[in-house]
Amino acid sequence: MTSTWRGLNLFGSGPHRFRIARQGQSLVPNFVLGLPGAGSQAQGLVELDIFVEGRLVSATSSGLWTLRDAIVAEVTDPVTAATLIDNAGREWTNMALVGFAESGPADRGRLWSVAYAAQFRRFA
Amino acid sequence: MLMLTPGRVRFDGVPWTHTRSVRIDRAAERTIIEHADTGPHITFVDVPAVRVAITIVQEIESDDLAPPAPADEGILLVEAPPSGSDLGGRRVRCRAVVASVRYDLASAKPATRTIELIALATDPAADPVIIELI
């Protein structure tokens, strides 16, 4: 099965993997809050971040641009929240695509490809 | 690509005589290897950077006082004479830059000069080595 977000297959042109960022409390050192002594304060649970990291692949340069543009077009303001599904069928609801970064220049070997990381966040 | 008995060899218009062999190696300078989430095996491989390296070995019979120098750039022409089964000969042509010039003076053999070059592509998407029928 292939991954989707909002029912869209944004990443399926090439291999990609899901990485879940740190989950837990947002911790702030006491000195930042003007409190005495060492130690920290829990400020509440951090929002869930999931990164999709992989490589977009196309037979042509224009095809690769189409794939890149399709993802960038989904990074909207205000954000759009939808269900994110990974390659094994695991689902996360209410995830917004908040960022897309290419990891280097596009490569031209047998195919055109570019490595990337897409960031999803479930806002509190 | 290997030519064991090349005919005429010229670099930047200068003949390189008594050429024993011409070897053209191709290797990945950079390889892309990717895996997926659902298993341990590689699912994507590509080679976005290729080096075409040319090695020319010549027999040297006298003093060699004007060899090519590293960074020299020119057109390399190698003519392969026709074999018994060929209708004609072939010419290998490419633009290249000299990377190294070395000598081997093993006592039991004629002295040799080995020149290593790196081929340059005018069109990055096309093979820099062109084979023509002559």
C-alpha cells in the first residue's frame, strides 16, 4: 500500500519513510521563566510532528517539478488538517502539512530525483 | 572499453606513438541508494554522477622531455584499425583533461608512460566518449 495525506498520493513516486518526532512534555528551564534554581517546568504536551523523508523520482525534469509543486501547493495558509496514512496503513488524523524542504539539488542519473523532508503537525 | 592494439592516438593534435593500450573505465562518483519502511531491501538505486577515466599506456624508446601535464585539456582521438571481420575501422573521440603522467622503468621490459585522463562532457546528459566509423 502507498502512503496518502488527504487522500493524495504525494510521495509515491519514490521511496519514502515516516519518522515520528519527540513526543512528551514541553520543558522550559526555570531560569528562562525567571524562576530560581536549576530545574525546569512542564508546559504541556508537545504537538505531534511526523516527518516523511524520501526521494521524489521522475523520468523528466518537468515531471519532477510537477511532483515538487504538488506538495508545495498543499502547504496552505491557513493550514489544512487531514488524515495521514503511512506505507503500512497506520493512520494519524488531524495532521496538517506545515513544511517541505529539499535536502539538496536535484539529481540527474538514469532518472531525475530530489531528496526531501515533509513535516506534518497535529496542532493542539 | 578496452583497445589492446590501437592505431593512431592523438591528444590535442599531438601524436602519442607506440601506444600499447587504451582503457576507458566508467564508475559511479556518487550513488543514490534508498530503502523503504516495509522491508530491509533496497528499493531505489541511481547513479547521478559518473566518472569516465581513460588510461593510455605507451612504450617509451627515448628521452621524454615534453610530456603532457596535469590539467592539460584537449581532444583525444584513438583510431582502431579494422579487424578481419569488420567492414571498417573505428575512431574513439572525446574531450579530456590529463590527470596524471607516470613512468615505469622495470628493467626487464621497455619503459612505459601511463597517462590518465578524465573525459569531459559537452552535454552532461550524453556519454562523453563518441565512437565513429571511419
